[in-house]
Amino acid sequence: MTDAPLEHKVRGVDHAAFPTFDPAATVRFYRDVLGFPVVHSICAAGWGPENHPDFIHFFFDIGNDDRIAFFYYFGLERQHDEARGDVYAGFGPEVPEFFVRSRHLAIHVDGEDDLLEYRRRLDASTWPVEMQIQHETIESIYTHDPNGYMVEFTRAMRPVTPQEDLDANLTIDALLDVVGEPEPTFGKLLARKAELIVERAADWELAQERTRQQEQEPAQGVTS
């Protein structure tokens, strides 16, 4: 069994930051289309080493005190010419499309009405929704921002259960065991996960029994 988890002290994302070579379109997309207000900016001249360009670092509020931010470096040319990817990283034709699309930012909304409202805003803009997908416990819409970054809006279709949290931890423990050995495969992952279920079943039963006893103790102490 693993040691007790470390105390969770963080409170979400302060900001995620990305470079942009088109600040005007970036502002139109995040502020004017999506409605994310500009909440902070930093103008830096003569910063850093001699070859460091002047830049502006600007931030949009994406809710819950979280922000998405961009760097615009004055005079800096685009860093690659690949047609696939984004302004940060380009990919040649030999790279699978699923790998190119794997890096993205997902923004949570409360429900279906909010998800459809963002779909309406995007579809009325230069950056319409490219996909709308239901997968497992969530529904999401996807588009690419002016910089080529994939952006996802997602809503939960139902709450995630404690059993699913337990399953997630089992899966990750099995994954770590499998990738530590030569030639990891999905089949080996499932086999190792099954082994962990058998190994930990007795401990789960004891934990459930303790919980049942604790729930019964107050009732036993009540007299009529």
C-alpha cells in the first residue's frame, strides 16, 4: 500500500502562460468572443539579458480566480514554419494527428446551457467549434484559438463517484508498475490492475467494516 497522501495546499491555477505572435486576434478571441475580461498586464522594457526583447505579458480571467496569460515579444519572428501545431511547437507530417491534438487547455463550465452558450459565441466568430463530444462523464466542445492552441470547454454530465476515484488510483498505480518494466502495453496495464484489486480487496473489506461499525455506534448509544 502507498503512504498517506501529502496535504493538499494548492488552490487551483494562478495562470497558464503561452506566447503569441498575434496579440490583436488573441484579445478578440478571449475578450471579445468568449467574454474573458483582461485583468492584468505587465510591460517590460530592457528586461533580462541583452538579447531579451521588450514584451507585454497580459492576463484574462477564466473564472474561479484562475487566469490564462500571453507573452507578446516585440520584434520576435515566429520560431518555426511547420503547418501543424501552434506558435509554440510545430510538427511535421510524420507526427500522428492524435499526438498533435493531445496538448490542450480545458475550461470547466457548470452545465449544458453554459456549454451551448460558448458554442453559440464561437460559432458566430472566426473560430467556430470543431468538435462536440460526450466521453465518459463529460461533454466538451473544441476549437483552436488564433495561436493554434486547442481550447476545450467541458461540463460534467454527472458527479464522479468515490468508486471512480478509487479506480483512478488503482489505474495509476498499475500504470507506474507497468511502465517501469520493458515493453509496456495496455494489456499488461489491465492485468496488473486486476492483480492490485485482488491484493487490496482484504484491506478494502476491513475499511468498509470499520465504517459500518462507526455508523452503528451512535445508534446503539441512543435509549428510548
